[in-house]
Amino acid sequence: MKFIKSLYLNNFFFYVLLSIIGMFVCAFIFPNLYNAVWFVVLILITFLGLDILLLYFAKTGIEATRNTPEKLSNGDLNPISVSIKNHYTFTISVKIIDEIPFQFQVRDFKIIKKIKASAEKEFGYDLRPTERGEYYFGNLNLYVSSPLKLISRRFIFDKDQMVPTYPSFIQLRKYDLLAFSNNLHQYGIKKIRRIGHTMEFEQIKEYVQGDDLRTLNWKATAKKNSLMVNQFQDEKSQSVYMAIDKGRVMQMPFDGLSLLDYAINSTLVLSNVILKKQDKAGIFAFSKKVENRVFAEKRSSQMQKILETLYNIKTDFFESDYSRLYVDIKKNINQRSLIILYTNFETMDGLNRQLPYLKGIAKNHLLVVVFFSNTELNELINRKTNTIQEIYDKVIAEKFMFEKKLIANELKKYGIYSVLTQPENLTLDTINKYLEIKARGIL
């Protein structure tokens, strides 16, 4: 029974069979062909038996393993590889059909390769998950054919393998050096002019060309009889909280990912930058209530704690309750902190409903509202119009885009900072805003 289940007839066998049927048809017209056709049938049966013997004589014809990362990075290309070792004494053709997790909806996965006798090869492909959670791989099916190519023998490996998908840790590595780099413009980040000295004193050192003359320490200069300057460093241990709106407004998809997942990926990367800058990073998410909380700390285990919390954020995309957010922040965050709020506002009416709560938060904390521009509207605005309906659609799109800018201006009026960004630029723009606030010392 096991033998029958693993045996598959190849297309080449059916092509030969169709040819034989055609020859039998011709034998009705030319009777002399009849015996020759039966001879061809005998040859086919002989080669079929030989092919079965070649593939099934070896108990372990091949070995294969699917090599996956310990966890997948959400929204990024993740490499998956298949290692195959050929134990046969002849070159084989292998058709690899990997049962990809259902979340990818890949129904035509197939890799066809040749592997020489007693050789080992590795083949790879990429997967881009678009949601967090557990991804289950099914069977790794390998259909092996000999040089005769009449039949295939199926081998099954690595059944029911689970790989979790976490927020984008690949982005985390990409921007890891950002916190230390003084050449931030190479990442597209503008340089910030420091205003005043909102810095902690570090040490007194000898003046070198380029030092700020305003930091001269005259007492130390008189004692040493040479120019001495005070050296400062950025103020440390400031609390920074990332508040993620996981309500209905964050359900909108862009390039396969929801705005919520873009915010989660950005939060992970920004948390790493904050901790590298010696500040305290914390997070929480909210919709009907505030949950998924990690209090701002700068412990060595903080990043792992944030990663696990972000992985476990679940939502049904309810209407977000900003009154609860305001009460929770007032109750649980006593020290003045930087609060970066990931949300989305499409209209001024939507902002005005939540503005009293945002103003209340901004009284005691430095609030930055991060919201998204609609990239599909950009395409509509830049498209050439030919009909009255297209002109009407373009005007409406321009109205919505202008309203986004009005929202940013309205927030600025009440001392609330804002970042209006496209989803693909979210991480970079948010890091830029944090570094700007840090450099200007306005927290």
C-alpha cells in the first residue's frame, strides 16, 4: 500500500502510451504494423519495471530538510532553503513541492532541479509574510525520477513545521547603527542644529579647533594656563512611550500589511534606537481599552520584552476610545515623557472628536502624533484626466490630501508635534522626529 501511494506515473509515460494507441490505430490500416506495436508495448513494460527497480531498490534514495529561520520577519523577504542529498548512483530529476503556510495562498509552488549521483544541493526561495502569528508548513514533497523518466517516487519530509512571524526584526538590524552614526544624512535624515545647551555635563577637556567657544571654562583655563572647555553629552534616561492605536482606523492595508503592522514594525525599530541612546523605552496599545503595556525601562531585557509584547498584539479593529487613553496616561505616566502616538486621521471631523483628549495629554507630556498619507490618492491626483468623472474624482482626492495638511497644522496650533508620512517611510520618518526632539532638547 505504501508502495502504491508513493508511485506516480510521469507525463512522459502517457505521451509514450498515446503514441502506442496511435500506432494501434494505424495497424488497422496497415496490418503488418500490428506485431511491431506489441513489441513496443513489451519494451514499455520492460522499461517501466526497470524504472521502478531503479527508484525503489535503494531504501533511502534521498534525504532532504527544509531550513527555515527561527522566526519570520513580518513584511520582509525571509529566505527558506531546501537541502537535498542524493544517495542514488545516477543523476536524478527532482520536483520539489513545498506545502507553504495557507496565509501566503501559494497554490502553484514548484521547483524542478537535477542532482548528480551522490551529490548534495541546496535550493532556496523567499517568503514575505504580511501578518503576525504562527505559520505552519505542511509536507516537503519530493518527486524523484530516474533518467528513464517514466515514473516518480514521492518522498515526504519535515511534516507540520511551525515558524512564528514576529514584527520586522530585519528592519531592526538595518537601522541598528542609526543611534551611533553622526552621518545621519546618508540615511535620508536631515542634520539638526542644536539650540542652547540642554545637555548633561560630562568632563573638562583641552580646547581643540572646532569646539564651541561658548563652552570655555575660564577657571580651568586660568589654572592650566591653556584653553579648557566643558564637554557635554545628551541628557539620558528620558522616558519615551510608543502608543499604538489598534482601532478601526489602522485596518487600512498598504502593500499587503495593515497600518497597524507598519506601526508595530516601526515601534520595534524605534525602541531599539531609544535604548541605544540611553533613554527608557515603553509601549502600550489601545482601542476599547489600554493594554499590551510595557513600562519604560532601559534594562538589557527590555527589547525582548517589547518584541514579545508587539508579537502578541491582537485586535478586532473596534472604534478607539481616546478618553480611556487620556485617563490611563494621566494615571500611569507621572513623569513628563515623550509620547509617540501611532494613529490615523482622514478628516478634520475625525481629529476634532479626539482633539480635547490629545490636548489634555499634551499639557503634561510632549506628544507626537504619527499619521498616514493615502498613497492611493497620490496616484489618483497625478493621473491624467480625460472625462468629467475623472476630473471630479481628482478634485475630491486633492481635497482629502489637503485635509491631511490641515490636520497637521491644527495639531501644531495646540503645541502637538506631528509626522505625516507614507507607510513605507514610517520607520525612517519616526526615527528622524525622535532624533530631532532629542537634538533640540525640547523634552
